[in-house]
Amino acid sequence: MHNSYKQNTTTKLDAGTSSLTLNRKKAYTPAEYAAEIWNGGITCKTVRNWIRRNTMPANTTVEITPTGQYLIFVDTQKSGVVKNLFEMMKAAGANK
């Protein structure tokens, strides 16, 4: 087990769903992450290998539960370099 991924954060369990939320993040198990985020294009074993190699995508945070299972938090906020570039291009087009 790699405890280097464990972080101190506060999470809450939504009463109507089985998912955990943290600010703009949603928690997935490796199987759920493979199925929902990658549309079944990878397996949960691949996700676990990425976690062990510390090669998860930049918008994810991995925690280990007290029972030794992985929780993958995915930042669902739509921002980044591409969005910023698009906004700059749109603003430049409006100024002409």
C-alpha cells in the first residue's frame, strides 16, 4: 500500500446518491472511473496501475480509504489552458 496518496480533506456523503463530493470534485472507485470517465476504454486494473505509478491525469486526486481502497476525486470544473485560449480568441474576435 502506498500511503503517499492519502490527504487530509473533508468530504460529505450526499443522502440521495452513493457518490462523495468535495467542492467541485466527484469521487469514483477505480472501476467507476474506468467505466464513466474513460467510457469503458480501460480497465480498473489499468487505473490501479496508474495510481501505483503516480501517472493519473492532472485533474485527479487519489486517496486511500482506511480499508485500503482507492478513491479517485475528479475536478469537474471546466477550466484550463484550452478554455482560456478559447476565451482569449473569442475576445479578440469581438474587438475587431
